[in-house]
Amino acid sequence: MTAVRQRKGSKGKDPGPSIQHLKPECTAESIERLTTGGFSWWTILCLIIGSIVGVSLGLLCCIYVATLHENDLWFSNIKEVEREISFRTECGLYYSYYKQMLKAPSIQQGLYELMHDNTTESKRTINILQRMNIYQEVFLSILYRILHIQAYLEPIYFYIYTVFALQTVYVIALFITSWLLSNSWLAGALTGVWYILNRVDTTRVEFTISLRENWSIPFLALQVAAITCYLRPQLKPINQTLVLWLVFVATFCFCLTWQFNQFILLVQALIIFTLDCLDFFTAEQAMNLYLIQVLSLLSVWLMQFCNSMILGSLVLSFIVSALFIRHFQTGLKTGGFVTRIGKLSLHTLLVFTLTFLINYSAKRILQLKSDEHIFKFIKVKLGFGATRDFDASLYLCEEAFGLLPLDTFERLAGTVMLYPYLCTLSALFILFLLVALSNLSSSGSGQMSWETEEKTFRMRPDVAYNLLHTIFFGLLAFSTMRMKYLWTGHMCAFAAFGVCGKEVWTLYLRVLHCNTKTTMRLIRYSVPIVILAFLYYKFWPRLREEVSELREFYDPDTVELMEWIRLKTPNRAVFAGSMQLLAGIKLCTGRVLTNHPHYEDQALRERTREVYQIYARQSAEEVHKVLSSVGADYIVLEDSICYERRHSRGCRLRDLLDLANGHIMDGSGENDPDLVPASHPRFCEAIKTDVPPYSALFTRVFKNKTFHVYKLKKAKKKKKAESGR
């Protein structure tokens, strides 16, 4: 188990913004004026100051997480094997391909080895570029070669510094989003500060460096910023085209770097669909955003050698259905309120029905089962019965895939972010409902709510998009804790927009009958400054203390295991064990694996379930047969799994295996009536007795306090030897 230890020694009718009345601010239209020559020196000064603040906060976040990473592990002072072990679970698997590319004699040879890989899964040759999202590792390895910086920067530092630098991109993207929404760079400053102070809930990059989401979420934030800019009123056509290209590039990079991109884009497509149906978007805006999603996914499909999981994704089926039904269902936005409600209900029903028909057909034609486990997981999360499915249970029993803990809100409230967020969310959601009702009650004039002067309630489309974005991804975070990192960063930008923007303050000041320009301006500048001053007073000492706390990497048992494997086993030896440990073995030693943590393949999931019988109640002969069938030479048993106490009964790995095998679980507690007692002892315990038949099939070759390594004896050779006698 990897660990760290303390280091020794160490007036108000118009709620929308008006450029003419906001000269002290730097608005998105100011940027447009700057490019066309119609600008003032104050505008230029605001843009310069805001840009400097945004970049500075981004760099500060980058330095902050890099410092925490160094101080937590003493990364600069530990051995290379210890550095590699610090890449936990699947992170080690992804980093191993970066290392593999650098070790290759040439870039062409490295790419060939990735496309014809026979070390990641024994007895199989797979295309890693097709199976996994590792183009970022390929790109970095090529960049490291051509920059000729080998004498100045170690490969591992080039890798981790690049990931930390993406945090700069992330913070700047959030900064721009809140700036565009509020027309004040103070909102961006507040966003950046909140993001850093809520680090525990906004990112985990400092200890899961190569996790796919740490690569992709910054591009998602950049995409949201670009969409926010695209949806602003009166944006010129030439600027719309440029912004749409930025949306495409950001979406493409997001999709290319994370295998779960299709599920995130599905949520985003549902947001676009909702806003289009309720007249917050024009048909052209919705069409453009849909097409960008499709083009991005198809581009990634080509880059990943026609990965069938992308063609069989729900988001592609949904977009095709939405565009197809919309094309044939004319007059969708005409008629009175009741008529439009009926049309929208029928439209929604047709779209969802066609979506499932297309998706079902695509998966049958493509024989796609790669994402089967995800839908089983979602089914149980939605409460449609319990399951004994081993793959779905692996997710359900992990804390990261459970409900969002309530202490998350205590931490967010401690930084004074939760309160303005909830005030902004509640006020704008009520306004959103009123505007939606107003839009549906209109007789299809074809004009957007923010364009029609006579309407009482108005909401800009960029505000409406960000409102639904935070609601939809908030619900996703509530259901699955790991998804909170998609929500909390945008939460910072949305809360800052509420503090510094006119929309929310206009609503509240109208209720108090004091909605004047002077009051509005005073509040919008004083409140964020007061909050920033309070945050500095409360948290600056804590941040200084945090970055001065020194620890060091400490995992001697794993280091000993890796060194033994590297020195005492053949280079082509095949190892079986837990997915997490095997990823580290591949990275540190380059040995062949039977299975690994990248779980988006049905054949691999079936093999993993077979290999994991080493922790089930199975006979020695059955385990040996299974391991031999996958080509294993060695098995690594971990006491932390065999005698696991981290999870409660029913969620321990041995319990999941017992349930899948139809056996009664260990320990006191209830069991389902159809479960039966196993006829064999637990393999990982019984093999340590070193009695027949275990001693006849396995030989212990390594042992320490955490790991036990056994070598498989070749049963066929033994029989031949006996017959020779």
C-alpha cells in the first residue's frame, strides 16, 4: 500500500447588461470593439488588467498543485522506481505508454509497437491507440524528442509539468466564462480564488496525475467558455465563425483524451435540446452545436481506428434523432401555450424513442458490448433492482461512484462559495421558468426572449446555457461522487457570476425597490472585493502552512516487489494479479500482464473475472487451469485484498466473487437463500499452507509483509517426466 510519512526536519427595467452604462468594466463587446478600432483607453486598460489577473491565477494554481505534489512525495529526492509507483492504479498504465514511446528506437517504431501491442494483455495483440485514449502520451513523447530538452528536464518531469500546466488552462477558461457572463473581470478573479481554495473538491490532479479526466476537463472548461462567448447577443458573424472553431477544437481535444467523453457530451446535448425546445436558442445555434459534437466524435472515431464504442454511443444516436425529428416536425414553435406543450411532448417522445431504436440497432450491428457494464451500473444507480454482476458491483462498491457526501457542502460553505451559488441558482432558475413560460405562451414570432423588448422577463442564452449546465452536472455529481469534478469548477464561475453580474442583483434589488444604477454599481464592486478580502484573511495563513508541510513517499514493500521482478524474472514473464498492481508492474518492470485497469472491453472484463478467482473459493486445479489458459507464469497475491477490511461485508472483492460464483460470503450477516457453501477453501489463504495440491502446482518465489508471489508449475511437463520414468 502506497503511503506518505512526515519528512524529518522539515433603474432597473433592463436586467441585461448595457455597454453604454458600463464604461468602468471590460465586456465581451469591448473585445469586439478593440478588434474593429472602436475602443477607449479605459477598455484597453481593463482588458490588460483582467488578462494579467486571469493568467496569474492560472499560473498560481499550477505552481500550487505542483508544490503540493513535490512536498507530499519529496518527488525530486526519491528513486525512479518510487516515482513510478506513485502513479497509482490506471495512472501507471497510461504513463507506461509514454515511457514505452520514449524507449523506442524511433517515433515510427514506437507507434508500431503501440498498434501491435502484445504485452498489455497476454496471448493477445491489441491496438492501444484504438482501445485507449493515450494520444496525449504519444504527443508528449514526440514533443519531448523533438525539443531536445533531455539534458535539462527528465521525461517524468516533462510529463507531470504538462498536466499541471493544464490547470492553468482550466482556471483561465473558468475565468473567461465568469467574465463573459458578468461583464466584470472581478468575477474571474473570484472564480480563480475559489477554485484554488476548494482544491479538495475541484481537482485531484496532484495525486492522480495521468488520470484521463485531468487531461480532458480543462478542455471541457475551455469549450464551455467558447460556447458562452458564441451565445452572447449581437456577436458578429465573423466572430461567431472563429468562436465555433474554438468550440470544435476544445470539444475534439476533450473527446480525444477521455473514454467517457460520450456520456459527458450526452448531458451537454440534452442541455442544448432543452434550450432549443424552450426558445432560448435559435435553430441555427442548436444545429451548429450539435454538428460540432458529431464532427468531434467522428474525428476521434477516425483517430482511434474506427473504435466501435463511439459509433454505438448514445449521444450520436440522440443527436441524429433530434435533427431528424426536428426536420420533419414542422411548426414545432408555433401555436398557443397548450398547443406548443403538446407538440413539445410529442417531439420529446419521438426523439427519445428513435434514440433508443438507433442505439439498439447500432449495438446489434456492431456487436458492441464494451460499455455494457456502465449501463448495468447506471441501472442499479437509478434503483432498478440489485445486481450480482461482478463488473457493475466493482463500480458500485467504490466510494468514488457513490452518492456525493454531505461534508462536500460544508467545505464549499467554508469558503463562502456555496451561499452565493445557491442564491444565484435559485433566482435564475425561477427567472428561467418564467421566461420559458413566456416563450411557450408566445405565438411563434421567431424572436428570442432577449430580443423582444416588450417581454417582462428576459434571459440571455449564454446565461441560460450556464444555468442548465450547472444544474445538469450538479445532478450528475450528486448521483456519482467522482463526477463532482465536472461540476465544482463551473460552480466557482457560476457563483462568481452571481456576485458580480447584473442579472441576480437586479432581481433582488427590484424586490427591495432600490434598483438604481448607483446602488447596482456599488454592490457589484464592493461585494466581490469584501469577499476576496475575507478569503485572503481567513485562508492565506492556511495555504502557507499547507505548502510548507513536508512529507515523503514511503512504500518499501512495493519497491522491494518491483525490484525483485525486474532482477529475478524473465523479460517476457507473464504476471497475474489485481488490475491496480499489474498496472504498476507494467510501468516499473515492463513485464507482460494478464489483465489491467482499462475496463472498457468485454473480453478483458471476462478475463479479469477469471484471474480474480485467486481470491475466490476455488480449487488449486481450477485456478491453475484458468491462469494457464491466459498464459500466466507468476501470480501476485496481496494480503490487503485477501484479508480486506476497507469495504464493508458485501463489497469486499472476495464477497463480490463469492456472490458471482453463487457462494455464501465470509463473516456474520445475512445471505441470499439461493447461495450455497463453497466446496473449497479460499485460494489466496489455502495456497500459503503449501500442502498438496497447492505445492504440486505452485511454488512460492517471493514474500514480504504485503505480497506473495507464486510461480506456476507446468503440469504437462510434469506428466511427461513421470511417463519417462
